[in-house]
Amino acid sequence: MTTTPHTAALAEGATDGLERCPIMPTYGPPSVQFVRGSGAELFDAHGNRYLDFLSGLAVTSLGHSHPAIAEAVTEQLGRLQHVSNLYATEHNGAVATMIDTAIGDGSPAGGQVFFCNSGAESNEAAIKLARRFGGHGRHNVVCAFQSFHGRTLATLHATGQPAKWETFQPLPEGFRHAVWNDLADIERQLDETVAAVFLEPVQGEGGVNPATIEFFQGVRALCDERGILFMVDEVQTGLGRTGRWFGFQHFGVTPDVVTMAKALGNGMPIGACWARADVAASFQPGDHATTYGGQPLATSAARAVLETMRAIDAPTLAASAGQRLTDALMASPVVDEVRGLGLLLAVELRGADARLVSAELLRRGLVTNGVTPTALRLAPPLIITDEHIAEAVAMITEVTTELAEAS
Ligand SMILES: *Cc1c(COP(=O)(O)O)cnc(C)c1O
């Protein structure tokens, strides 16, 4: 374990003055440039090692540079790089079938898949599908406050964070918001213009807030009563991270539409929108499309990801490592609360600003995210070891203690 500050980590010219930086300032200035990764470790241009407890925001669930994925993509790259979706390619049927089986928790769920390139796009597909299913006049989608569904104009309006809307008004119509985990407030939003309710099983960007069982089961029952779709955004929670294949499986409900992306390609850009077959059948040829959706490089990666996750039983790994990480954190004197599911956790820190703690942890070689002013978000790869857990918890304790004493 290194505690040397990783200073001067940026490569020459990366951000040497705003005038010369070629990158738009949609993110704050980066303090580190990573050049290599392996498993749970990252390395900067100066050879400093970092332990990755963020996984590119729940993307590299199998760790960096996973050999099975590197091999699958490299082989595909040398054989066939791209054809139009007017034609079939080799992996997309297999990947869609594996997604359907994961949705069914090991047996076929009987749905169909639309492939795209990101989380926001998978949600756009779900929103369009809901409108197509609902028909004219029945187009509204009920989302939750504090949710996050993406940054395109429609998914930004689905995102229940009004502060993010203001600069970009007018936003596409058709979204309503209810208080998180408040079934009565969801019910108040429902009328004959509503096509779907759209929720995350654990609000990731909103601070790692898990749904309650009663909330998800109540929403399912309301949707059934009224013939409304229950759509679940599993972009961050999907594919093993919460300790189940999908977050909704913790709550004993089956949604009608499920979106996913992040972990599906382990870093190769790919998203997917799954829907019950009779709902999927509302889409007709020409209703929706994307050039790259389901193209061979992306699906070769997704196939290797899903095969590897099955072989190692990734959900069970996440559940047990998540429990060990939670226990270790709860034993730390600087931790007030740990919430989340599996390996998607928020840690409430005692006495120090989580964003300052996260910045200092990065300097010392641990990658985390300050998800609220008081909480760190941890999303390590699902293959994390007990040694890595002990190392990370020791660093979090050390840095939080130092910053709490200094404040
Ligand atoms: C990250 C995220 C998105 C957006 O995904 P992009 O690939 O960044 O477009 C949507 N929903 C949830 C829950 C997410 O965590």
C-alpha cells in the first residue's frame, strides 16, 4: 500500500491552461491521468498505483483489462468490425438471450432486447417504447425525485433533480415526479395519461438510496391495476452489482421493461433495453434505431462479460464481498452508516466532508466518489479481495480521521 501523494500525475499538455485545453469543461479539471489498469488496480503516467473502488462508475465490474474481454474484442476486431443493423451479426442473439435469462434469474423471462450504446440511450428506448405502448394521449412517465436517468434532453427531464433542468429549458414534455419510496405520492401522479412508472432499484447518483420492498411491490400492484408499465432503470445496479443479477430481484417483483448499460461491456460502450415480449411488440420496423446498437465489437465484449459473470457467479461474489466490506466499514470509528446493496454502497462519514476525503484518498491512491457532502460512494469491481477491502477501509479511516481533526 502506498501513501505517497500522487502529485504531478497529469501527462504533459492534458490541461495546461484553459486556453489550450481541447476538452469542453463539462467535468471539473481532472487531477489524475490513468494509463493502465489491471483487475482492481489503476496506474497513472508516473507509475503510481491506485486501488479502484469506483470501477469507472459501476462499469468495470470484472476489473480492468479482463483477459477474456480483451481477447474477445481483439479477435472480433480482426474479423468483422461493423455492418448495418439491416443485417444479422454473430453475438447479438446470444447476448440478448443471456440478458433475458438473467432477467428471469436463471430461466427464460420471455422478453426481447433493443441494443444501443449507453445508459441514457437505453432509457430513451424505454421512454419511446412506453409511448408506443400507451398510444396517443397516454404518454406520461412517472419518475422519482433524486433519480438519475441520463443527460439527453428527455432523460434529463426524467431525472428527478430540478436544479439540473433549469439551464436547459424547455425540456421534452411527459414526465412527472413523485417522492422516493412514497407509494401514495406515486398513486397521486397516476391518471389516464400515464403510460409507465420508471424507477431505479437503488438510486445511484441520488446518494445510493435503496427502494423498500413495500414501495416496489406497491408500484407493481398499482401498475397492474391500471394497465401501466413498470419500467426499471438498472443502468448502475444491473448485472450482479447489488448481489443479484438485477436490483429488482431483491424486491420480489418482475418489471415490464428493464434498461441496462454500464457493466454490460465492462468498458466497451453498450446499452440494452429489455421488454416483455408483448410490450416489445409495440415497436414496428422504423420506430426506433441506432447505427451502432448491437454492433459486433460491443456485443463481443458483452458476450464475454456475461459468460464470465456466469462462470464466476458474479452476483454471489458481489453479495458476499459487499457484506464483508459493509462489516469492515461499520467497524471503523469514522463511519456512521453504510447503505446500499451488494457492492453499491454509500458510507456516511463522521466529521469530515466526503468530497474532500475522496480528493485526498485519490492523492493517496484510492479511487472513490463523494456522492453527497457527507457520503462516499463505493462500487469496487465484483472480484474485489479481502486484502483490497482491508486496504481501502484503512485508508478511508486514516484520511477521514486526519481531515476531521484538521477541521
Ligand atoms: C449512469 C446512469 C445513466 C446514464 O448512463 P450513460 O451511459 O451515462 O448515458 C442512467 N441511469 C442510471 C441509473 C445511471 O446510473
